[in-house]
Amino acid sequence: MLIEPLLQLDLPGIRKIKSGKVREVFDLGESLLFVATDRISAFDCVMPNGIPRKGEVLTQISHFWFDQVAGIVPNHRLATASDPLPTTLQPYADKLTRRSMIVRKAEPLTIECVVRGYLAGSGWKEYRAHQTVCGIRLPDGLVESSELPEPIFTPATKAETGHDINISFEEASQRVGSEIANQARELSLKIYRRARDHALARGIIIADTKFEFGIFNGKLILIDEVLTPDSSRFWPADAYKVGGPQPSYDKQFVRDYLETLDWDKTPPAPALPDEVVSRTRDKYLEAYRRLTGKEL
């Protein structure tokens, strides 16, 4: 029997300032409260039923990585995973525990900081057409899911709806300034390499990932979620085989199921069967277990 997923959240007396595909953001005055729900989207549509515990996985994996890379870059957290909720939030502990994060109010950069270590997704599509990814020339003879000679930084614009749009480093520099763009690139590559090595030792390939940075007190800090199955492509290392798409630790079962339907990929999205929900939940929990060595 599946437990009930958390799909909607309101906290009486606390102002909600944003409701995204997955996350609810509340204003705590001097700080923000991020709450990851169990909503899941595919093909830019939010499914009517969610994945139980998904929000816990996203939040706790982010906490794990924030701890791991704290020596590389400061982040927006004001409380760690083990800190108790403040008194004002205690009445909502049953909804917030393990899925919430209290963070600084930073000014987000207007670019997404994407790092690719393998050729997949839109990168593979561009490579086939031009032998480049975001304008970066790549060697001949690569195939889908090939490991790149070195990880590359491929920024993107932020889209409120739909997919982010890949841009060149030069355009990213025009948007945020060359000094900030260079800093973001250097930090993104350092974080990715640290995470890649950690994950690979635990049987997970991080094919690519998306970071967000913000400015706080004039300095660049790491914000948002970090290296989760929603912001990254996680592949099982023992099943890796170049030349085609890979199995993954994210929405694969959801996408595979939806592709079997006569659905035009526009709202309203169809409900997911229990089997798809439970298998997807298990993949998220497995990703957490493998990366951290702990049960959630």
C-alpha cells in the first residue's frame, strides 16, 4: 500500500511566495522556507498524482551534497538536516520534517549552470547536428552516452515554463558579467568533479547536472537543490553501455509509461498507475541510499 504523497501545501499565517513544479517557497522574513513536495512532472506537465517521499529524497540529497562541497563554495542553508525546526514551524512538523530547508535570501543568477560529463539529451542532439555542445567543439566519433574527454560547462537560460535554452559561455557572460560567469564556471566544474568521483565509487554515474548560484552579500553562493535526481542524470554504473540511452534514477518509469499512451503531452496529464509510482519511488530512494550509504 502506497503512502499518501504530499501534493499541495499551505501554512496558515506564513506567506507563500512561489509554487513551482515541485517546490513551495514561503517567506519567513529574514529567510525563506523551501519545501519539496512529492509532485512529479514529465514533458513539462505536472502529473495529477505524485511520488511518495520524493520531496524527502530531493531535500536530503541536497543536504548531503551541501555538506560534501562546503569546502568548495558557501551555500544558502541556514540550518542543516539535523537541526530542529524553529518554534514558528513546529506546528507543521508533520509536513515539513525531512522535506524542508531554511535558506538565505540570495539574488539568483539569471543563468543555469550546467555541467556535462557525458553526451546525452540536448547535448547529444546538438553534437549530431554540429559536433558541438553550446558552441564547444567536441572530438569526432562520439556516440550517445559517450564520456567526454573532460567535463564541460554549458550554461542555459532560465525558463519559467518549458525547457531551459542552451546558450554559449559568451552569452552567459553578457547576462551576468564576465567575472561572475568565470567564477560560476570554475565552481560548477569543481563541484561536479568532486560529486562525480564520490558517486562513481558508489555505483552511480552523474552524466550531467544543473547548479544554481546566487549573490549574497556581494559573493557567489550555491543555492537551490544540488545534485538530485531531478537536477541531474544519474545512471547505474553497472548497466552503462555507450551507443544509446541509459537506465536512470529519476523519472524513467514515468516517461516510459507515458510514451505508451495516446496522450499529446499537454495538460491535463494522465494519472500514473500504482506500479509506476512505486517503482519510481524505489529508484529515488535507491539513489539516496547509494549516494549517502544510509537509509532514508
